[in-house]
Amino acid sequence: MLRAVLGTGVYLAAIGVLGAAIGALLRHAAGSIGVMFVLLLVASGLLGLVLPDSWSQAIVPYLPYLPYLLYLPSNAGASFTSVVPADGLLAAGPGAAVLVAWIVVLLGGAEVLLRRRDA
């Protein structure tokens, strides 16, 4: 239980850092909010509702089992923020490592682009 409480605080801080990194990459507030919305909500949970019916009938049954969905920030964070993780999620350690990898990659890209654009 304590892991879930502490993990939730870490997850929310990590999402804030991801938002700042995407904002630095795009240098556009509305664009970064849109990317974060899609990355956290649409791509992981609402993709079936956004797709047309003909696509969703063919794709949605397979979405929970697609390996790349495990590596989205929201699903990686769910692995260490829940008391009893759902079946098919990453374990707490690998989930945290995936979230850290997202942060490192996006902050690294933001740092490189800021140095090039603002030098």
C-alpha cells in the first residue's frame, strides 16, 4: 500500500517533468498540452472510442495485448501506482524504469533542441 501511495506521488511528478520536456521540445503551450493529452489518455485508454467502428471491431480486442502499449507512460506508471497491478502490466521495477526512460529521452531531446535554437 505504501508503494502505491509513494508511487503515485512519483508518477505525478514524472508526468509534470514529461510535460515540461514536451513543452520545451515544441515551444508551444497548446501543442504540448495536446501531446500530453494524447500520450496519457487517448493512446492508452481511449483509442477504441476514437477509431471508427469498422477499425475498432478489428483492433480493440487486441489492444491490451499489444506490447508497445505497456511502454506508454500511463501504463508504465500504473504498474507501480496501483495496490494490485492488473494482469498484463509491467512489474513495478520495469514500469518505473520505462517511465524514467521516457523522461531521460524527452529531457535529452529538449536540452539538445534548446541549445541549438537558443544558442
